Amino acid sequence: MSHNVAIDGPAGAGKSTIAKQIARRLGYIYVDTGAMYRAMAYYLIQNQVDAADQEAIAAACQHADISICYQDGEQVVLLNGENVNAYLRTEAVGNMASVSSVVPEVRKKLVELQQKLARETDVVMDGRDIGTVVLPDADVKVYLTASVETRAKRRFLELQEKGEPADLAKIAADIEDRDYRDMHRDISPLRQAEDATLVDSSDMTIDQVVERILELCR
Ligand code: CDP
Ligand code: CDP
């Protein structure tokens, strides 16, 4: 039986940063499910599918074959065989991912892929519904969060470091919108699983969060 660690939480809570380090420390594979929803969103944008048209999204998603592989320890998302990692981290793709991920056909397809990966290998998987829907029997479940202000500031610093223009108030507003959509959708809303441990990283360093979660894994 494979071992699974599930990390859920809102945008910018630190899930991917933390999950990557936990995976390395445990010798597990890190699975970024957000990147899969982003790859689907990228496909929809490329094919000019209307974000408001759920039927069109449901039909279009059937033509997007998404899989992952690893290069130098990094997860690579393949969309119809092509590495699309470089296109996934934009706000436009993030917003489309948040809108298209409410479509049941999109979720069904990606959840099946995630469950297959977790059956085959020891994984640290992060997302929104990992502890609640994808891996309800995960060995360790964490709900990682932080205040909107903290998360917006982290994103702001990331953009500044990359030399990209950033508007703190706009980032915070986008985060609030995304939180609302992720928490209030009918299908697989973001919520803490009953058996998940809450970790609020607002006043914690990355190392402190990693150590806290490793304690839970021991
Ligand atoms: O990095 P960030 O937290 O901003 O977002 P992400 O994890 O890359 O996910 C992008 C979007 O995909 C989220 O806003 C969610 O709506 C959706 N998503 C989801 O519905 N379920 C997951 N397991 C992961 C992501
Ligand atoms: O995956 P998610 O959207 O939850 O967040 P992330 O992309 O891993 O983290 C967002 C930013 O917050 C990154 O720049 C991290 O380095 C930073 N971070 C932090 O400053 N302190 C923490 N305790 C966790 C993350």
C-alpha cells in the first residue's frame, strides 16, 4: 500500500512550497493538482472556450489529455503530449482554472488521474479537495492556511522579485474572489476535512511549517 500525505488550503497559503519540501524529506513524489487544473484552463483559453459556458467547457475538456512526468525532480504537466509548465503560472490561467474547475467533467477526469497516481506511488499531493474527495484515506491530512493579507503580500513579493508589475490591493482582491469561488462551489468546495490538522502559517516561516507537518507524519 502506498503512503499518502494530503495538503489542502487556499491560494497562496504555501501549499506547493511546503509540499515539495515534505516530499523531498520523506522521499515521496510531489503532486501539484493545481497545475493540472491550470493546464486544463490553459487548453480552454487556447481554444477560446467561453469561461461562462459550462457546457462548452464540459465538451472541450474531453479533448485535453493531461498527464504528468518528472524531470530533474520537478513535476512536468503534459497537455496532449506537450510540456506546458511555462504557461501555467499567470493570473489569467489561475482565474480560468478557478472558474473551469467547477465543471463536473473537468473534476472527474483530473480526480481519476490523481487517484491513480496515489495508488501507484507514495505521494504528497496538494490542492483543494485532496483530503475530502481525492484521498479520503490519506495517512496524514493538513489544512494549510494564512490570512488574506499575508497571502497577498507573499504573492506581491514573488512578482517583485521576478521584476513583474504588482498591485497589492488587486492581488488581495483576486485572492478573496478566488477563495470565495473555491469555498462556495457545489462540487468539491475547499473546506477542512474533519480529520485534517489545521496549520495557520500567517506567522510561521517555511521551515517551521515543514517541521510541523513532518511531526504529523512521524
Ligand atoms: O497556486 P494557487 O493556490 O493559486 O492555485 P492552484 O493550486 O494552482 O489552483 C488553481 C485553481 O485550480 C484553484 O483556484 C482551484 O479552483 C482549482 N483547483 C481545484 O479546484 N482543485 C484542486 N485540487 C486544485 C486546484
Ligand atoms: O501553493 P500555494 O498557492 O498555496 O502557495 P505557494 O506558491 O507555495 O506560496 C506562496 C508564496 O508564499 C511563496 O513565495 C512562498 O515562498 C511563500 N511562503 C512564505 O513566505 N511563508 C510560508 N510559511 C509559506 C510560503
